[in-house]
Amino acid sequence: MSEEFEVSKIKKIRYNLYHVIFNEEIVQKFTDETMATFRVNQGTVFSKETYDEMVKNDQIKRAKSRGLDILSRSSKSKMQIKSTLKREGFCEEAIEHVLEFLENYKFVDDQKLATDIAKNKASTKKWSKRQMVSKLMEKGISKNDIEEAQTYIDDDKEFENASYHGFKKFKSLSESKPFDERLSKTAQSLGYKGFSYDIIRKVIDEIKKENDN
């Protein structure tokens, strides 16, 4: 005898979303569209094939809607969207279907996202290359896309960003502290922000020159 799924209980949880309990224990979320399309009513019995189709179709539709909702707030990487959908209980098949849809229609573009971050956010926040790489890795951006994004922060830009942070840090330190101690704390701060030793050395040299005058 083939497996069957009987609707034990239906509970409306939002204006267009329902909790449907099958066989007294299996809980699924269905939209009102799914409820109408498959005629889901209390006591209705579905074959395993129809049940699986119903669950898959509903998950894909809801995951697609959720994916677009996430992107309406701010740009996200594939990994960020995938992580959110997985955390919210969507199945792997639905998630992969949605990611393919979002990529095909250019709603998700990791390379563009990485480039935008490098050209805009990294510039306004004056990140080091290392900071930017770390932020992109957290978003699950691929190595190739990160390497492409790094080209937007050249050595001159890196030095400019480090100088901004270096002079700001140095001037924030009390002049009552020894000069060398202020320089040391400034260098430590730049190192924490991910600037390279060579860049830090150049900034410290510039601070020394300014204070010699």
C-alpha cells in the first residue's frame, strides 16, 4: 500500500499563510495559492507523489518571494541569501531553484556586489585591502571576484586611506603622552585595521615630518 498523507488540521497563521498538519504530526506551511490549487481541506488524503509535489512547489514559491524580499532591503551575496533561506527552513532544492532564478535575472551578482563594495563602501569607510577582503569573504564572495575587486584599491588609495586613519588616531591621543608612545599606538591601530607594514611605516614617516615642522 502506497504512503498517504491526510490533512489532520489547518491553522491560518497569516493573511495568506497556513499551517497544515498531516497524519497528526507532519507540519507544513502552505500559501493560500497552494491551498486553492491542490484543494487542501481538513480530511483530504493525498498520495505521496502529490504531497511531495505540493510541498516542493510551495517551498519554491515562498523561497522566491522571500529571496526577493531580502534583496529589496539591500544587496546580498548568494551565500547570504542561501544561509537565510536555509535558516528559515526551506529545502535545498527550493533554495537552489531560487538562487538560479535570482542569478538568471541578475538580481544576484556576486562580482558586481564585490566591485560596488570596493568602489563605494571601501572608499567611504577608507578600508584597507585586507579589511575589504575580510568583509567580502564573510559574504561568501568567491576568490576570483575578490581578486577583481581588489584592483579598485591601488597602493595610492591604500596609502590615502591609511593616512586618514593614522593622522586621525595620532591627533586623538593626548599630547601629554610621549611622542613615541603616540606613534606606537597609531601604528598598532593601523595594523589592527589591516594595513601592511610598508604602508604603516610610510604613514608614520609622514606624521613625523608634519611634527618636525
